[in-house]
Amino acid sequence: MPDNSPQVPAADQTLRILAYLARQPGPVAAATMAASLGIPRSSVYHLLGSMQQHGFVVHLPEDRRWGLGTAAFELAGGYSRQQPIARLGRTLIAALADRSGESAHLAVMTGRDVLYVVEERAPRRPALVTDVGVRLPAHLTATGRAMLAALPREQVRALYPDASAFADRTGRGPNRPSDLREVLRQVRADGFASEDGEVTLGLRSVGVAVRDHTGWPLAALAVTWPEESAQDAASMAPLIQAAAGELQRRLRRR
């Protein structure tokens, strides 16, 4: 017997709003949501206020728009971890480590962090902090920067509204929104992300995002090597880009 209590329509409208925001290229005005979904504007504002309290949406007052919040990213990260990203990526990560001669890994976004789901340690290389199950600040890692650069700029601004959002590990890396914007601008220009001692002193990494058919970043691959190695980001990037492209193709064929 169906439940006709008032909570059911509210729950239905909440899920419709979240699904609608997930399909948009960036934050949206509440009035646009109301018109597109056929929900009274007053109801949209009420539901957005409740979702904001729980972190599922964020309000950008200067733009008068709403976007997905960190709690929604947590759900997306959980979904990604249950999907075959790790299974399909494991052989690619192993092959990437073989071809590069360095340690390789695969990570997904979860809030302002990345979560490592596959790790392949190269022979005679030290163990890395990026072990399976480890979370690190996305803005400091090559995998995180690759995924952040693929997000709408408004979404990045919502995730990193001020200096308090920036964790630190080695004293290096962006520590305010303007610094991060410049880092991500360079990532978009280069087609890959890099970091140098910002996660662990003495180690460098290069990362490339894996996107779905809409361009949304599902995951990222990266290779890490000691700074005294002869490797450099420009020579390592094509290997990672090829592996990321193959994982994209495998995921889209499912």
C-alpha cells in the first residue's frame, strides 16, 4: 500500500533536485530549478535550505545559484568505489607501473579528498603514502588536481571557498583559492596535473583524469617517482594519458 504521507512528495522532490543538479554543467538558480522540474519555488527554497544544512548542496550567494555539496561528492565517491573502476583499472595500473618503471595508482574523489583504490608499487621503489584506502587532500595530489581541473569552476569554488578549506602536509602547495585557480589553469593548459613534494618531500607525481561521457571526472591515474630520478612530468604524461584513455573506453563500454 503506497505511503501518501507529506514526507513522500518531499523526498521525491529532494531526489529530483539532486538528480537535476548532477546533470548540470555548473550551479543553477533556484528559479530555474523550479521551472525545469515543475516544483513550486517556495518548496524548492525550503528543500535547498534543508539539503544545505546536511552538506548536499552549497549556495553561491554572489551568483544566486546552487550547486552540489561535499555530501553529494561523498555519495558519488561511494558509488564509484562500488563500481568496477578498481577492477577494470587494476591491470592498467600494473601495466602503467611496468612501462614507466615507477609506482602507479588510481584514485576517486570524495569531498575535498582523494581516496586511493588501486596501488602498484614498482620494484626497488619505496612504499608510498598513497596505499589503498588512504585519503589525501585533493588540492595537493596529482590525481586530485586532475579531477578538480575537470570540474566546473563554480564547483571548485564551492569546495574551496576560503583559506580554511586548504589542508597542508609539507608546507608546499596552494593554500588559498587564487593559488588553486592558477594551479588548475596550468593543469587544463598542460592536459595533465603534477605535484612536487607537496604530498611527500622528495617525491613527484603526474596525474590524468578519467571522465564519463559528460566529461565528469570519475577517477584519476597517477605515477609517482623520486625527485632524483631522471624522469620528468612531460615524458611521463603520455603514458598516463594513454592508460586513462583506455580506462575511459572500458568504463563506457559497460
